Amino acid sequence: MEFVEKTSGMKYRKDKKEKQLSILGYGCMRFTKKGSSIDIDKAEKEVMEAINNGVNYFDTAYVYSGSEIAFGEILKRNNCRDKIYIATKLPHYMVKSKKDLEKYFNEQLRRLQTDHIDYYLMHMLTDVKTWDRLKALGADEWLKEKVNNGQIRNVGFSYHGNTDTFIQLLDEYDWDFCQIQYNYLDEHSQAGKRGLDAASKKGLPVIIMEPLRGGRLVNLLPEKAKNIIKENSRKRTAAEWAFRWLWNQPEVTCVLSGMNSLEMVRENVKVAKDVTAGEFTEEDFDLIEQVKNEIKRNIKVGCTGCGYCMPCPKGVDIPGTFHSYNMMYAENKKNGRREYLMCTALRKDPSSATQCIECGKCEIRCPQHIEIRKELKNARRELETPVYKIAKTAVKLFKLY
């Protein structure tokens, strides 16, 4: 999809209904806190700087503490609701009945001080059975009612999980858009490039979250990777390389950034106004590969996320497990364990390594000849902590999904 440019200089790509979304979106989860509350005056300056420079897509969620309320107040103070699109998310894991759907949605409207949501997502939809549970509660009929009366303009879902499940979910409802974690390090994990392409082929706008892996692709790069970027003649920052890699792909509609300083807003806006689709050269791609290789030097398992080992007869998410295990050493243990929890436990049907019965079918199909059964045991020992086990049990006991 080609860029559209307006007088602001910002670039835009169209959604399914021909609305123009800024290629840079504002993630409102990381507003700066002042004590235990959001520093709304600071956030207002940053949000308005973005709006004044053409950013029109703002993403929040019910469970982002204080975010919806703060953003709603900022819009009211500046009388600019009609200049932007609000994206927020239903906490479906808290929904036990159709009445809950109405309760949470109406609370979100009050928080945001609006009469409609432009882009409404099922938050962290993990698998088809989770969506089936929501449909059994009447979610599909409820969404249809809200779309028909104009309270919801577009219905989508955000996703953390493996590629195959993401592609299955695309066919489960007439979605208007979707949101995935995607960056040059996650090119072949989570929904991945294959998922991005599948969504694009269905005509769905794809919103990108975690373009910098929560800052990992800027602040926590290995020294050699930092030097590769520093010595390149283009003199781009690490963040700029990550954003340009994404915007180079026409399937990417909007990239979210959790901006919490005026400097960050201005830097990202500057890049978004300058970028050109398809601009990457062979040398640019080579730089990204060099950086990735430096990051991956500390990985534990040489899994490429190709998925040839799947499906596991017992439902183990093998690529997802290895991705989380590797993340523990390429980034830090907390991030790896968090990723594993989201992708294997917070779902209707768990997909943890502990379900492996050592049948060996996966190893026969693995093109990397990985000793999968052995490595799953190693991963399980480090990933399935007491905290993980408690969370997994809570999902079952309280039927959160």
C-alpha cells in the first residue's frame, strides 16, 4: 500500500473503509506517571504535539491504568475528538456474560468522554476457542448491534501467539483490522511475516505494536550491534532503523510508539514524514541482518520459528516456547518469562512445554535438526516458574478465557 501525504507532511495508509490512518500511531500505555497517577499535563503536551503533526491514531485499553481517563481529558481540554481515531480494547478475559460486555464498554465511553470508539479490539485474543467462548456469550451479536448503531466503527483484535493460530483467527469473524507484535527480531515469531501477509491479503489494515520490542531494539542492543549502527554512513538511530524497516513493508498500516517525551514524539514524527515505501536497499537489509545476528549470539536454541515441527499432537507451542527461552538470554529473564506466560498459559487451551510426551514427531520434521525433546525440558525448567504455575492454575479455576 502506497503512502498518502497531507499538508502536515505526515504519511498515511488507508484502512478497510478507505479512512486514512497516520503511519505513526500513538501508544498511550506508557504515559509518564507522577506518583501513582498519570502526569496529564505532560502527556497533554506530547499528545498535542503528535496531533498537530498529523498523528491521528491513538491506542489505549481498559486495563492500561489511567490511560483512557487521561486521554479522554486531553481530548476534552483541546476540543479535538473529531481530529483523531480512538482505538481501545475490550478486556474479554474479565467478561462472564453479555451484561459485562455492555458494562465495560459503557465505562470506556465515560472514561474517554466520547459517544463512539473508532477501532475496538478484543484485547489479546489468544486462540479460536477463546473467541468461541465470547461468541457463546453473545459477543458477535453484541458487536453487530454496536456497529449498526455507530458506537463502534471498526472491530478487530490484538494478538500474541503463534502464526498458525493467528491465521485461523483471521477467518473466524469479518474483522475490520488487527494488531500484532512485529519487528525485525520477531519477523518469524508470533504472527510474523506470514501472518502479516495473510491479513493483508484479506484486505485488513495491520497495526503494529512493540516495534522496538519495548525498547529492547534501542536500549539493550549488544555493543557490537550499536557500533554497526553508529558506523553506518546513513547516521540513523537504532529506533529509526527499526521504524523504517517496518514502514518499508506496504502490508504495515500503522506503527504504534509508546511516546512519553516531546523529544521522542518529534524524532518519530520526523522519520514518519521522511520515510518512503520500498526505500530499503540491499545494504540496508544487510545492516538489519548484522544487528540481528549480534542479538542472537546469546540464544539457547537455534530455532528459526519456521513451524515445520507443528502441530504438536499434545498442543505444545514449540516455536513459541523456544522463542521465549531464547528471549531470556538475548534480552532478560523477565521478558522471556512474560512472553511465555502470554503465549502458552493465558489461553483457553494451554500450550506449555510441560505437555510434551516425548513422542519425537517434531524432531523428524525439524529442518534445523534440533533435539526438541531435550531442549523443551531445558526450557521448561527455566520458564515454568512457581509464578507461571499459579497463573496457569488461575486461568483454569476462574475460567478467565
